[in-house]
Amino acid sequence: MLTSFFRYLYGYVRVRLTGYSPERFLNLCKAHHIEIWDLQNQGGCYEMNVSIRDFRRLKPLRRKTKAHLLVTERQGLPFFLHRYRNRKMFVAGILLCIAFLYTMSLFIWNIHIEGNYSRTTNVILDYLESEHIVHGMKKSQVDCKEIQSMIRIQFPDIIWVSAEIKGTRLLIRIRENMDSMPVTEEAKSEEPQDITAAREGIITSVLVRSGVSQIQVGDEVEQGQLLVQGRIDILNDSGEVAGYQYTAADADVYARTTYTYYDEFVLSHEVRHPTGKKRHGFYAKLGQKTLSLNLKPNFERFSALNTEYPLKLTENFYLPLAFGTTLYEEYEIYTESYSRAEAEAIAKENLEEFQENLIQKGVQIIENNVKIEVGTNTCIAVGTIIAVEEIGSSAPAEILESPSPPSQEEK
């Protein structure tokens, strides 16, 4: 590959060799260290490539062997420049293109981030942008060590960062501490905390790690009731309260709770039926301005689906220019009614979605008492859902004044 490049750079010709003894001519070329390549026998003659410098050395050999040489092709950069020597604008365009490519190579056009899982690429890019690390900045202004330090300070869960420049690409590799869990604001707070009931229910289990429990298994609690107290009474030898110690109460309190479920919808509903008539449109978007290249169809009712294709130079460097297509599809509206089976299926789907939302919140459903009734015009699903869930919620603890010591008379 490199040899072919230098041959093109210095230029070469393809010649046709004829005469009485072409083999003698080729032997003399080898003896005089004249390089030839791509030698082919064309039936009575030979064709080969030879560099411009060696071609000038063939004259005495040609006379000695009485061989005839005919140049059939001229290849390489010298011939290319000679061919377009009078086209000054063409040559200027080539030089400007080379200058443009060199200038563009001095900037960062792609910021690539690898190894991030808990934080998205856009979050890290937004932070870098706030620190003036953006696409299009000069490579000379990029301090990789400073970038590594800034990211580690901004994101404490990132334990290792590597930043390097490859061509016009800023490659940032990170490694996160997957074992660390996000610390909540409640855990960060050192203020005294109580645990109160977020919902009413019957206590099924209590596990207290810090604080004083105010309930037992089987107790029925109301919403807002104190479950675990963050204030600990300090008693003296007489069993009287001599002071208080405060802590952030920490406990797992589970209770049997009840959710009331009600869902009602009418059986008659409107349905869209496509007519099959469609029309396509195009538009261009520059920044916040949109240029539509089509007119809306003269359909009475129609839906519009936009498909946009933003332009980007790299994976994360989007240009403020986008093109898109719009699909207009005509439809007609008819009023239909759900059958009994369809109505029950919709009601069950709504109920399952409601239960799924509870499960995602950590609620364990143990009993479902919802009944579905389909009437003449409506479908009603009503009942209760019995569940077990953690009902503890943190609340600021009440700070009391320490009791004053007894006087001498009281003693």
C-alpha cells in the first residue's frame, strides 16, 4: 500500500516493449537495477510500468538492444498537476480544501463517553458544556487532566476517569461504583426524626433499628399516627425523666392496608376507520423555524405523523438543521359499543394496570375483592384490594425542654 502511494507521488508510465530481443532488454534492466512491475506478455510484445526517473535511463539500453518503447499511459501526481496546470481555480480549490481539512483537524468534533450506566450521556455532556467543554472547541484548549478531575468531583460515584484526544475526537472513559447506592435526603439529615404512618392499616411486622417503637403487631393505626419515636427518655435512679436523647428513627413497619377501587366507563365509543386516502408532505427545520414544502390535504378528518431526520456530524454533535416528512391519513368516525366480553377485558386491563402501579411502589397484593358489572350503557368495576406494604414515613421529631433538676425542698 505504501509502495503504491510513493509510486503515484513520483509518477510512472506504462510502456509497450517491442523489438528483436525483448528478453535481452529486460535482463539489462535488471542488471542496471531498473525497477519494473506489472509485467505482462501481450502476444509478441510486453507491457510494464516503470517510474519516470528510471524511464530516462532506458535510452542507452533501448539503443543497445534495438528495442522500441511506446508510452501508453501516464499515471501519478506529476502528470495530474501538469494536466491541470492552466486551471488555476481548480488548483486553488484543491489547496483550499487541504487548508480547510487541516483547519478542521484542529478542533474537537466528537465527544464520546463510554462506561456510564447510572448517568446518561446527555447529563455528562450538559455538565461539560457548563464548564465550556463543547463540540467545536480547539484541541489546544482541552486539558484532559482537568476534565478528569472535574468529572470525579462533580460525580462522586465515578471512581475512575480517563480523557484523551484521538484525532478530532475527545474520548472519555469512566467507571462507576456500582456497589454504592444513592443516599437519600433523609439519610443525609442528622436532625431528629420520628416515623409516622403514611396510611391507615393493621400492623403486621415491626423491625426497629433506632428509636422507640410505639406500636405492636396487630395494632390498628391511623394515617399520621406516631409509629417509632426518635426521642429517647433518660431516667434517673428514681425512674423519673432526667433528660432526653434524640436520634433519627429508623425502622421497617409493615401493615395490612386496604385500597378502594372504582372504575366506570360507557360502552358506546367513537372509533376511527381509515379510508385509505393518504398524502405525503415534506418540511425543513432550521433552529426554531420550520419551512413547510406542502399544503395540508383537503380531508375533513385526518391524522398527521411527522418523521424527522436531524443532521449531525458525529454521534453527539447535532446541527440546527433537520428534514422531515409528514404523512396525512384520512379517517372517518363511527360510534360503536363494546360487547360484554370486550367491556370485561377492558375493565380487567385497567384493574391490572392499577395493581401493577401498586406493585412498582413496593406494595404486595394479597387479596382482590373487585367485581366487574356490565350494564346496558356502562361497565363498572368496584371493590377493595387488600395489600401489605411499608407505611413508615419520616417526620421531624418534637424537641422538648430537658426537665429541671429537683430543688432542695423537693428533695
